[in-house]
Amino acid sequence: MFFASDNGGPAHPRVMEALIAANDGYTSGYGAEALAEEVRGELRRIFEAPEAAVYLVPTGTAANALILATLGNPWDAIFCTAMAHINEDECNAPEFYSGGAKLVTVPDERAKMRPEALRAAILEHERRGVHGAQRGPVSITQVTEKGTVHTLDEIAALTDTAKAFGLPVHLDGARFANAQVALGCSAAEMTWKAGIDAVSFGGTKNGCLGVEACIFFDPAHGAEFELRRKRGAHLFSKHRLLSAQMQGYLAGDLWLELAAAANSACALLTAGLAEVPEVDMPWGAEANMIFFTAPRSLHRRLQEGGARYYVMDGDPAAGAADERLTGRLVCDWSIGAAGVDRFLALL
């Protein structure tokens, strides 16, 4: 009953098999291996972007920070929501890798950025000439850190707002596959067709050991990104270990299959929680993550019964039994109906 994070689940056997198969003999490194070109071609096919520049890195933080550094300048403002992973959970990596760019948080609704709020935030910048931060990239999180999903129209409205000021837009897609399955769209529709310039395409949270793809739909960004990746110590010498993971992940649309399994488990979990009078779900569940509020006594019972998840605003073990606390549940591909049923039985 592990619902703490989709990072905590196992890698899928087919990803492991691809890794073992690639671990044979000798090949070029640093992304020059034939397998890397195969992966680049497959990602270009999936995104319907034959000219896209595609690179692999081992972590989502590296993907986000290096992409934003490539799209912006040290003197820029990077616009994101307060709950964005780049703002809350990456230890100032975007500022570090960009050489000093400033993160500017845009007010959100259910963790989703809104075009009117983005426009207001952009207008606040570049008013003081050389004395203030200049307008820079916009970063959208999909799935958001509250488990909500921007619709295609919402993404397009945000990119239209950014493009009115000539600003590039990055999509943090750590849970890209979960969002795509939830929307029932194509990868292209959720990215460049909606105005996205670059995407962090996640694999780690959805069945890989540790690999993310950095995709620029304008290949002109490629040369700079390559230098930033190397200078930032994220160019693997045994690069085939990244390529093999991504190959196994993409083969036969495994990435979509795993996301569908995680989303389905979350839907079962949501339906079960909805039947418990003590439970409220303030933001609903649109992909594979759900937040719920319940009395401390219920959280304590769940965790003492073996459920593993984060309680965001208090200690389940200490305090008034009737105080309401917020829990976060995240389903990975492996939890399945059996894991959900065990959790619900504790309720």
C-alpha cells in the first residue's frame, strides 16, 4: 500500500530487460551509440516532430533546469506557479543552471496557471530597464503538483499569452504520460500544436529507473543545450544505459500502458474515498494523484495499518483526533486494484 510517490515504485520488467539487452559488448558513448539515434527517432515520431532536437538526462531536475537555462538568460524572470516542482523541489537548480535567472510565481487555481494571472505577472516585469529582471520563459506543469491537468485549450491560452510577449514556453512533463492518457490526446497536441517550445518528457515516475527526455521543437536550441548538459555534468559516458531505458519504455507504447494503469488505480481509489463520509477531496483526481482531507484519527488508523503516503500539514500520530489533515496519494503503474482494495479496506 505504497502511495507516497510514483518515484517509489519499481521499474517495469520490460525496461529492465531492455537495459540488460543493451549491456552487451562495446559501443560508442556520450549519445553517439546507435541506440540513442533509434530513441531520438522514436520520440520524433511520437511527437510528430521530425526536426526536433532530443536529448536524454538522468533526472527531472536536470531536464527542467537545463531546458530553462537554454530558453532564457541569467537576467530573466522565469514564470511558474508557486507549487511548480521547479519552485518547491529543485533546490534552486533552475537559478543555478541558468546563471541567476529569477523564478516568479504566478497565482494559480488548483495549481493550474491562468492566462490572466500570467499576463499580469509578465506586465510587472521589464518596467525598470536594466534595474529589474527581464521577461523570460514560462514553465507549465502537467500533471500539476495537486494532481490537476491543464486541458489543451488551457495550454493554448497560456502559450498565446506568452507568445504575445515573445516568450518561450516549457512544459514540465514529469507525469506527461499520465496527463496524455487523462486527456485522450496525442503528444503533439499537448505540446507544439498547443504552442509549447520545449518539454521535459518524464520516464522515471512511470516505470523507468531514471531517464528523462529533453525535447526542443526548434532544433536551433540543440547546440547550446548540448554544451549546457556537458558543462552541467549530465552527459552520461555510458549513455546507452539511458537510451536502453527509454527504448524499453517507448516500445509497444508501454509508457501509455503504464500511465493508464496508474490513472485507473487512482480512479478506483477516488471512487472508494468518495464513499467515506469523513473524507473530502478538494481538487478531485484527474490523473494519478489525489489529495484528501480527513480527521487525524483516520490518518493514524491508515498509517498504523501499513498505508504509506504523505500527510502534508501535520503529524498523524500527535494532536487532536478530530483535527482535519490533508493526505496525498499517488498511484504508480504497479499498485493495481489489489493495492487500492487493501487501502480502502482500512477505511
